[in-house]
Amino acid sequence: MTADPTILYEYVRGLAILVHGERPPTNSEWADYLASGERALSRSAKILVITDGVAPTPTQRAAMNKMVVEHGGDVATAVLSHSVAVRTVVALLSMWNRGIRSFSPGQLSQALQFLEVAPESRSEVLERVVRMRIQLSRNVSASEASVDLPKIADRMEALLLQRLPALRAGRKR
């Protein structure tokens, strides 16, 4: 990962969580993500993607499609986004990955159900998503973010529905 990342990703019990920032991923970051994804796909990983509207570049999508096709073309992937453009990209990607679907941020529960995330794992997944979104919105490490996760859990849906700039420290609504 770079010092000022455009994407963050983690793996939780067979689920890859990918959170996009406000800029498209760099080629280096995307190559690192795909390399880690290659290892995860060999263990039948599922993917949860959260983005405000950023998607991989056409070249990056081509590299991802090649990897997906090499693994059978059915990688369960849920993409949560406000963006119609992202939903269009998801529709295009479904030609190579029959297991990809788009969801609005308000459909997080449906996305986790689609990915067959066990109910007992959902809070951990949500905590990681929130931590990564805060880190990307503040451009600081997760340990410096000083996040009270139990308090945030009560506002989880609202945090997922907000755009990244609204999450920045000091921003009043």
C-alpha cells in the first residue's frame, strides 16, 4: 500500500473487502490488490466492494477480468455504490464475472446476504468497512483515526450512505 492510498482491502474469513477512495486506484495499488486477490480466489473468496463512484480504469478492469475468467468466471462480488456510472461498470463486468451484482449503500444487508456472510461475522465486516472508509477520508492510519467503533456501529448505515468528503474530520452538517 502507498502512503496516501486510493484503495484499502482486507480479508475476513473468506471475504475480501475492497474500499475505494476518491481517486481511481494507481496501477501499482491495483496490481497489489489483484496479486492478493489471486491468492484469495484460489481459496474461493467472495468480494465486497464499497465505492462512492470510483472504479478501476479500463486497463485495470481488463486485468481483473482476465484473472476472474481464469478462475471460472463466477466470483461472488457485491458492489455498493450511489453511482449510476459504477452500476454501469458492474453490468459490463458481469460479462466476465457472472457472480457480480451492484447494490445501493442502503442495501448492505442484502449484499451481505448475497455474499452469504454469516450473521456472526457481519459486525466485524462492518467495523472493518467503517475503519477503512474513515482512513481513506482522513488519509491517516486506522490506529490514528481514534474511532469509537461501538458508538459508530449505531450509525453504520448512515456512515455508509454518506459520501467520503462528508466523513472528514471537522466537517459540520
